Amino acid sequence: MTTTLAASPLAPTYDRSAITTGIVHMGVGGFHRAHQAMYLDRLMRDGKALDWGICGVGLLPQDARMRDALTGQDFLYSLTLKHPDGHHEPAIIGSICDYRFAPEDRAGVLEVMTAATTRIVSLTVTEGGYNIDDATGTFRAEAPGAAHDAANPSEPETSFGYIVEALRLRREAGVAPFTVMSCDNLPGNGKIARTAVVSQARLSDPELADWIDANVAFPNCMVDRITPQTTPADIEEVRAELGVEDAWPVVAEPFTQWVLEDDFPAGRPPYEEVGVQMVDDVVPYELMKLRLLNASHQGLAHWGRLLGMEYAHTAAADGDIAAWVRTYLEREARPRLLPVPGIDLDEYIDTLFERFTNEAIADTLLRLAQFGPSGMPKFVLPTVRDNLAAGGPIRLGAAMCAAWSLGVLGTDENGEAIPVADDLRPFAEKQEAGDELGFIGNREIFGDLADDERFRTAYTEELAALKREGARARMRALLGSPE
């Protein structure tokens, strides 16, 4: 027999009717619910931060599903942490108190964003959702959403259009601006959010853009918790183990980290009381995470998929892939990091492999690989560039790019189909047709790297060797020589 989330013994004991919205969050998905919302729930369980409840906002048509799931269960949901030893640690999270579906309720979204009680607008809209050109760092003003919001600023459709319009309305009403807190997996995510918001504003109101740039805070942060997509099996598991009906549960690994720049002029929850690291400078921590953890994910995905693997834990447990990834981290990525206060990098790298081999998480290589077009320019290519500038080794980074290009073709080394979730196949096919720069000549992703003779040579040599020797033999060969 099943019951509701609210009637479960795991349900929050704090008075949820006393929660008021202090944070509007755009892009409510599994990660946000396993991470930022979880930290707030911890505070609320301590009797704090009830004035920092979250109002979720869905901007895309497919977000109607999240609206229906959450509103149908009073915005409660279950979060199950899956430990490597098979132990499950369930909780029911109550920090989300409202949800607005923007395509059908623009006025409602702007109303909650302009309320004086809303002091933070946070974002998890994915790495590719910022309309920023990876090669130039500039805002893509010609993107359809940006162009629409520039022409119709009072009828926004994008997250940045909504932020600009809400800030305009607050300014007109004499209400202090909210803080914009990006929680996406981007280097300098606060800086990038500032570029996106200010650039969007400048398209329709240059004076407002200047005011936003001078008066709105955009703190940087680093977020980390592996959160795979929810599956039908997860829903059944929650029903069987917890005895509750949950339309959209969340599962995640036990590990979590949040390093946040303390820049909140309008106030913030006391995050430091529940494990958030409040710091003056996030950069060393974010570089560590992006260039070690996220780059490792790309290595697992691109090598593992060529070898016919489906899950991250399978790839991480493979001796050749694990040795290759660890060598890449120690030889090419780690030497280009800044000192990270309070972090033992040897221990951090060891912890990565403990996390990657957690079978209970069952993170798919497809999920990791789909971040390739937006992630490789942020997780791997900056290390390549830094090593080129410093005269350091680049061979393993170039080989990872070559493995990626072959996986994009959609067939593994066993002749089986590889699910492809990006639109890069034409570039890989051009390469297959004899243009050795067909893939890395994609300037949206690689910028001018194809113009660099050293990178170009390493890449083309690794591509030829990979085709000739196969992925496993090539990985083993690469462990022997630094260049």
C-alpha cells in the first residue's frame, strides 16, 4: 500500500505553510533538486531560512511535465542517495514551495520575480543555455530567443529576457535588485551570467544595461553532485522502498560540494551552516572540478563508447580507461591548475574514481557524451590551450578529441550503434571523407586550435593511430610517452 509524500514518516516536520518565496529558480531539474534545494531543506529542518523558499520556473514546453509532477504533490519530492555499498539514504525535500510555467503564465513569473521578498534568482539552464559563443565569449544576439526578447522586452521568452524585464520593473518600482546566482557547470558562471543578462538588456535598453552592470551581483560558484536522469525503475524503487507515490523522484550520489562566492547584497540563506563553502574566490575550485571531474567524464564517455560500453561505472572500472584517465589528469590537467586552498588534489583524484565506479548511480555514457559540444570547450580544450602556451604535453587531450570525433559517427569498434545526442556528425563525416581538419575545424567548438601546428599534428597523428590500432591498444600506447 502506498501513501503520499506528505504523509510519509520522511516528510519534512517544519511548517511548510510558513515558507515564503525568497529564491526564484529557472530550470528545475534533477540536479537542482539534488543540490541547491537539498541544502535549503537542511536549513529548514534546523528551523531556519523559511523565508528563502524556492519558486521554480519552467521556460520550455517540456517543463510542463515538471510543473505537473510537482504541483500534484504539493511540490514535495524524494531524494535518494545511493551509496557504493548498496545502502540507500532517502529523504523527502520540502524547500520548493511554488512553480510557475512561463509559456502559460508570463505575468505570474514576472510577479514573483519582482516581489520585494524575492532576493535571489538562480539558474540551472545547462552549459549551452547562456547564448555565449565559446570561441569568442560574446553573447549571441542573433539567437532566436535573444532576438525575440530584444524586440519584445515586456514579453520575454528566455531566462535572460525574464531577468532583464524583472530588473526593469523592480527599478521602476524602487525595489532593490535581486542577486543572479548561476549554478551551472561553467568556468566563471557568474561572470558569464552577467555577460548574458547585460548583453540581453543592451539590445533593447542600453541605459538599463549599464544600471544592471553597476547594481546587480552575479556571484560565481562551483557545484558538484553526480545526478543521473530519473528512470522508470527509480520511480518503482521509490514506490517499493518508501511506500510513496512520487511522479518524479531524484537519485544522486552521496558526495556533494558547493563553493560559493559570498556576494549577496540583498541577503542570502546561511548556507555555511549546512556545508556550503563560502569563499572570496571560486576560481581555483571551479578549475579543479571542471578540469578534473568533468574532463574525466568526457574521457570515460568518449573512450568507453568506442569500446561498446553504456555506463560510466563500467568505463571507470576498466583498467585501460581508468589508467588513461588518471594519466591524463596527472600529466596534462593537474599541472595547469591553480593552488586550491584546503584541498588535497591527490585525495581529490582518488575520490573521483571512487565516485565514478559507484554502480548504484548507473550514470550513462550517453548523458556524459551529450555534454561534448558545450563541455569539451570548457572542460578539456582550456587545458590543451594552457599546455600549448606553457610548452606542456597535449598528446592525451588531442587523443581524447580524436576518440570523440569517431564516436560522433555513431558506430563503436564492435560495429554496434552508438546513440548520438549532438549535431556534430557532419563534421566527423567530413573528416572521414579525407579532410583531416573536418572535425577540429569547427570553430564554434575548437576556436583557432586547428591553426596551431602542434595541436593539429598531435590530433591528426592520434586520429590515424586510433583508427589503425583501435581504442584499447592506443590508450595503452599513450601511457608510455608524455608527448
